[in-house]
Amino acid sequence: MLQKSLSGRSLNNSITSDDILGKEVIDKDGGFIGVVEKVLIDPSLLEFIGISVDKGFLRRGLSIGKNYIDKVAEHAIFLKIPVAYEIRGKIVFDRDGKEVGVVSGIDLYGEYNRIKNLIVKPYSLFPLVKEIEIPYSYVREVGDNVMLNVAKSVLEKGK
């Protein structure tokens, strides 16, 4: 059905909040991030500014700005980027393949999706072992695991 618009613009190709709410959010690498919970609109400019994503039971949601959205497809919303928070829980290896620990947190540059530091919990039998803060410049590659470009001894010297 054709809709009339007071603005003079055709609304036939527009999408509604119903078209977005409940859709899966997929990152650049094809990873499932969560489900769209809310559509975010700037109250002053009345413009779409992003989405709020529900990551599931007992997991904290996140907001994603419109600049990070690649496209809204029929069954999902696709992002232009991998989501920085998805690095949590990955095992960290040094350049020699030695296990360093598990990413327990990240330190971002402000509200952006750029990682400043990784917070890594070393493997240890002692529960009081402190976490290590690793500058992101030490990261060579992120995939199923995190590979560093430095040896574990370099990290231990920094303590």
C-alpha cells in the first residue's frame, strides 16, 4: 500500500523499527553479537543514531552507532567491524606460542571500538596472581585466539 508523506518524500522504501527490532546482529567476521533490542534516535535532530543489542542472559548489552552498521538485510543487521568486546575470553599466546592467559577485559579509547590495552588473567594455581595489562600494539593477530608479537618474558619484565 502506498503511503503519503507530509514531507513530500516517498516512504515506500523506508524501513520501520519493526523491521529492525529482534534481528540478529552479525559482525564483520560473521560472528553473532546479539539481537537488536532498541532503535536509538537523537531527540534533538530526530535522526537514527544506532541500535542497542541484547547479548543474552547474564551478558551486558551494548550500543552500536549507525556508522558501524554496514547494512540491514531481511534476516540480520551486518556490521562493518568486528566488535572489540568479543575478544574477551580468548586465550593469549606470545610470539613463541607460549600461553600467557585469558583476556578478562579490555581498555578502549573512550566510547570507540578501538582497543588500547588487553587485560589478561595469567594461568596460575594461585588465585591472587594479578592481571597483566598488555598494550594493543603487542597484538599481532586476533582470530580464535590472540597472538602477540612479543615474548612472554617482555610482559613479565613490565610487572
